[in-house]
Amino acid sequence: MFVSLKEAEHQLAELCDAAVRGQTVIITSDDGTSVQLVPIPAQKKGSPKFGSAKGKIRIADNFDDDL
């Protein structure tokens, strides 16, 4: 599906839905440039794994000393 930039401004939500459903959506501008809407897969929101920060955090030897 080819859509002009002016049309896309008014129907962006519908074009995004079409791209998510697998339809190829290409938006063209008057100067000849074009872009394609491509869906990005949802990222997993898992919990942090125990030990994943090992070696990345350092506590100074004088951490518990009086200020």
C-alpha cells in the first residue's frame, strides 16, 4: 500500500494497524523520498536474573567508615 505523506498524517493509526497485520505500508513524500512502516516485536518484560550485575558494582572499602 502506497500512501502520500499528507494522507498518512490523517490516518496514521489505521496505517500502523495495517502494518501490524502484515500489510506493507509505504509512505511517500512530494520530494520522492519514502519510508516503510515495519512492526517491531514486543519485548519481554522478564524479571532480572540473580547475579546478572556480578562484577559491575563495586563498594569501596571505606563504605562503612564514619563521615
